[in-house]
Amino acid sequence: MDIIANTLDFQLNRDTAVAMGKFDGLHIGHRELLKLVLGQRSRGLAPCVFTFDPSPAVLFGLSDGKELMTREEKRQAFREMGIELLIEFPLSGESAAMEPEDFAGQVLAGRMRTRYVAAGEDVSFGRRGAGDGALLRRLGERYGYEVQTIEKLKYHGREVSSTYVRSQVEAGRMEQAAQLLGDFYTVSGRVCHGARLGHGLGMPTVNLLPPAAKLLPPFGVYFSRALYQGRSYAAISNVGCKPTVTDAGLAGVETYLYDFDREIYGEEVRVQLLAFHRPEQRFPSVEALKRQLQADLEAGRAYGCGQMHNAKGSTALDRGRQRA
């Protein structure tokens, strides 16, 4: 996948089918847009994603900056889905002030050689978001691109949106978040060194320290799954600061992988948080912590993690596509 970022001065050399959106996390509505542009390959169009960096909400101070997906997580997801071009359009006071007509003519039709656009019905673009779906269609007739918009998907009677996903993650409702995302909520990164307490307790773990902007669910223990080198491992994860053993206050994700005993420091791992088990707590002693960890591991097995070694998340994906 080719990525164009941090510049307004670019020119694509092939005709494109473009999915426009904020893509703050890839929920089932976003996935429908991506399916549409991927389907345009049969017309010889390169599937492309156009998004803003930073998002309008962050630029104008309407967001706390917490992200459902980091930039690298989004890039990897687009790559795996088959997107060939990703435009991370630099958003500033100047570029945000571009008139909708100029954006359509200069950016979409000109620099991006757009022949097809897929967007949500609530699409907005140009100065003060003045461009909408109707204007995008009219400008498409002028500049030679087709426009297809899709209605908001609904889940339990509520429109699926990044805000809806965020509310479920913030509440620790990971099963509901998976329904909205079409996949499990994931924390990715390189394995870093921890306090090695798990090794001392006979339960070695892998530690991830996500960026401060990554949205984490409430601190606690979660049934999880770890993806490493193309394989899936049943796991159980602690999200939080481990108050019994450290006062550092750094929020991370510490994960025990069932039936796994390799040292993988520095390597990429993805941890999918499947369901909340219990809140994080401070124990009176390391021995008390060890007893609780043993109980957590048994609970993980009872949850059914042991049967999920080679699963690919299809259950959540299939259920997540259902509409209310």
C-alpha cells in the first residue's frame, strides 16, 4: 500500500476509487465503504482511502485526542483489507478553509484522479464543512467522478458511529464494541520489558505500552487473544498500572498467553480484548496477587479461550454486520 502523508503537494498516476471518511476506528459502516471501493477494481480503479490528519474534531478542539486506532493500526488494517493507496491529508487552518468546489476539482479530480467516491450520507468537506453529499454529487457530474453514499448502519436501534464504539470501549463492554467494529478491539505494539514479576510467579507475560493517545477500556483483567506471526493464542490480559507491584502509573497491557513460552521482546504483537473479567485492584501482598492470578487463569479457560487458538474473529464479524 502506498501512503501519502504530511504533504499537500502530490499527484497520483492512476485512476482511483476513493472512500472518504474520518475513519476513527474501523466500524462496520466504514467496512461497507471499503467494500464498495474494493469492488471497483473490476473497472480498473485503484482502491484508495482519503482521510484527514489530524481529524477535524482534534484540529478544532472538539475531541480529547484519544483514538480507537493509532495511525499504525489503521494503516495495517487498510493494508490487510487490500487498499492500495492511503491519503492522510494534512488538516490545518489553511487547508480546512478550502472551498468545497476547490477541494473537489483540485484534490479529488485533479491530484487523486478520482473516478468513483464512496462516502456516508453525512459526509462533509470544504470550508466549515459546507460540502455535503448532494454537492459532492453535483461536483462529480462536473469533474467526472461517480458518487455513492450509504445510510448509517444501526445496531439495537442506534446509528453505528465512532462515538458509539468509543462509549462501549470506555464502559468496558468489549463484546458490544466487537459487534460495532466487526472485529475485536485491539491494542498493538512491540513487546517491551516489564518488571518480570510474571516470570517469578511462573506466569510469563508480554507487555505492551500503547501511545498515550490510544483509548484503553477501564483498568482491569480481560479475556483476550494474542496474534503473533500469523497465529492466534488464547490469552488473558491486565489493562492498567499494576498497583500491587509498581507505583510508576504507566498504563499498559500485560498479557499471559496460554500454551506459549517464548521470549519475544521487540516483536510485534496484537492483543484483542474479548470480554471484561474483573476490575484492577491493589492486593495486600504478592502472594494474594498470585492466588488471584491463578483464579483468573482458570476463569479464562472456563470462558472458552482454550478453544480459540485458531479462530479468526469471524463470529464477531458476522454478528457485527447485523442491522437492527
